[in-house]
Amino acid sequence: MGNFVLTCCSTADMKKGFFESRKIPYVCFHYTIDGVTYPDDLGESIPFEKFYERIAKGAAPYTSQVNVEEYCNFFEPILKEGKDILHLTLSSGISGTYNSACVAASEMRQKYPGKTIIILDTLGASSGYGLLTDAAADLRDNGATLEAAAQWVMNNRLSVHHWFFSTDLTSFKRGGRISATSAMLGTVLNICPLMNIDDTGHLIPRQKIRTKKRAIQEMVKMMELHAQNGSRYNGKCVIAHSACETDAKEVAALIESRFPMLSGKVIINSIGCVIGSHTGPGTVALFFFGDKRTD
């Protein structure tokens, strides 16, 4: 194993068992729903299905990022153990947490001058951020140095593709990610917008697709167009969903039929409560390694 501790945030949207088995400490964002604030603790405070039920009934959650003090409290026990840190953050195109982590790291470097802390912006989100973190853990476990692992992440972060569609546009409208007019027309015309994350880490609407069935087909087509080695892609694939597991399983089955060389089965996770506060229920997201995102 490498000579450093790999850390990330809860918004990497992987299962708790993943972080435990891969030995990746994570720091929690926060969300507030119905006037009560909770840690984004991978569905422990509020199970995911209950969280999305509350949104479907009209709750309008909002989120807060990890602040500088929380980052310092998270980093310090690791540094006290004499370990260096490689910390990967949620995209700066979505959250200001990268800046908070950098400020905290600067304070910790002054307090522990002999230790190294590297903060990297993944330009990714949800289980795409998690997929990149998983790859960094492989490097660590294979003996990579902190600097080598950090350089690999920087060189490959734009190779992680993020494709989303949603059947419920309410939360996207509330968060300003689509206009009220687009949301209304989407609902009336049964449009599922296909979105992705661009090379600056921002969520961008790409296509307006009629019907969920066609959106699923088009999302898998994007993987066929962009995955490393095309249909011979042999890396990992992850899907995250917000209270629409049946749709996620349909996408997974289609991918497994078209990409026979996948590294294992498609991994299916729930979109966490912080990211889910902005997507609402009905979102399916697909993540894989592919060609470099250029726009």
C-alpha cells in the first residue's frame, strides 16, 4: 500500500462498505430538510427511499458544503498519525468545497510542516467522483507514491464521463439548472433531458429526448461513442439513481449486454442526499472511463 491516506467527501456517492473496504476516510457534507439539518452520511440519518419520498411530497431540501473548520478537524487526526494526505473533492463547478479544503490544508501545513497534503478538484460528481476515487485507491494499493497518484488523477479526471437523465424536473428547476419554461414543457411533453458534466465540472443539458425509454437508449449510446476501446471497454461502470432502481437496472442490463468485457457487473448506487437535493427523485446517472471530455 502507498505511503499516504486517500480521502474524499460523502458526495462521491458510493456505499459505506466501499469506503470501509477501500480504507478511504470521507468527510460529510450537510443537508437541511423540513427545517432539520443532517450529515450526508450515506443514508444513515434518513434512508434514501424516505428522503426521496419527502421530496416527492413537496419537501425542498438545501445543502451546505464542508467548511474550513470541519476540514481541519477531519485532516488533523490523520496528520497526527504521521501520514500524508491526498484529498479528492467534489467538482468546483458544482460546489465551493475545493476552496474550503485548500484553505484548511494551508492551515494544517503550517501546523504540521513536515507533512504533505494535496487537494485535487476531481471536476466530477456523485459516483463518477467515486469511480475516480476508486481508481486512485488502486494506485495507492499498488504502491504508487502520493505524487504519482496525484499526477494520475490530474491526468485522468476528465476521462470519467458523467451522463444523466431525469423523469422529474422539479428539483432541477428549483436549483436553476433548467428554466421554469423548460421544466413545464418537459413535464407536458414527457421530455427527459440528457445532461452531462463538461470539462470545467459544470452540469450541462445536452439533448431533449421524448420518453424515458429513448433517454435510456441514448445514454447507453453515449457510452458506446465515448468509452475507452468502445464496445471492448474493460473498465468499471457505475450507475447511481434517485429512487428509480428499476430504471437503473434496465440501463445496467443494457450496458452489460453491449459491453461484454466489463470489469465485473455494473455497480448500482443510490444518489446521496446532497446531490439528490438538487436532482430530486427520478434521476439515473451513468459513469465510465472514456475519451477526454473537451467541452
